[in-house]
Amino acid sequence: MVETVVNIERTTTTTTNGPPGGGNPSSEGASWGAIRLNTDYYRTIPGILKLVQFVVGIICMALASPPLTSATSFFMFVIVVSFIITILLIFAYFLGIREALNVSVNWVFLELITTAVLTLLYFIGFIVQLARWSDVRDTPGTGSNIAAGVFGLFNFLAYAAGTYFLFLAHRSGATH
């Protein structure tokens, strides 16, 4: 009886074009499947602005809580909504979730509209907060609530700058 032995060797070739947007994959951060840690975004002006919005939002929440008036309650509403949206965007950029989702959504335009609405809300919120507390004297919490309004002004400026940079990105035709 004749015995035939066949050896099969399999090889796999993988070609990578690098991360979206070019660049060195090692400089983009660690990668696990479709989600990768993107720390380079936070070296850009829009990334730094998101972190500033996050930190100033925490300061505003700390200074304005607990809300003692309905004006401060509205201000806290604006702060908390903005804070939640900003932290979601921070994680979306940090984990590269936008790139991992293959959804045909113009992310830059969506973020532009969201940030513009938050900018408008912060503008109204810090004016209401400062108008309510600027003429109050000898009431506990006056100083911290005025400081919260001033930090609300700073955060309004940070959100306005973020809106401006998103507008420039949208105008240049960016979708991611």
C-alpha cells in the first residue's frame, strides 16, 4: 500500500495603512481592535479646550452647589448638561469611538451644533447667575455664587472658542 503525506503551510499577510489621518501608529497610542487610545487629540487646541471646559465645569458645579435660588438651579442645569455632553465627547475622542463606529454621520457638524447650543446656554446661564447674585449682600453663599458666575463666563468663552474651531473644521469639509 502506498501512503501519501501532504504538508500544508498557511501564511497570512496583513497590510496596514496606519491610523486614520496618517501618522505613526505608535504615536497614536495603544490599539485594541477598532478602539484605540488617542492622546494626540489632547495636544491640539480643540482637545485642550475640551479639557478646559471639563475642569471649569467642575469648578462651576462646586461653587454653585447647592442651588439656593431658581436662577442658580437653571445655572446648575446648564452646567450639568454641558458637563455630561463634554465628558462623553472626551471619552469619544480618547477612545476613538467616532472612528470605530462605521456610521455615516457628519460628526463635526453634529458636534458644532451641540457646542453652539451649549455656548448659548452658558451665555444665558452666567448672565442669570450674576444678575441674581450681584445685588445680594450678607447672604450665605453670595461669594461662591458670584465666583460660579464668573467661572461660568470663562466656560462660556471656552465653549465659544470650541464652537469657532469646530466651525473652521466644518467649513474645511471635515466630517470626522
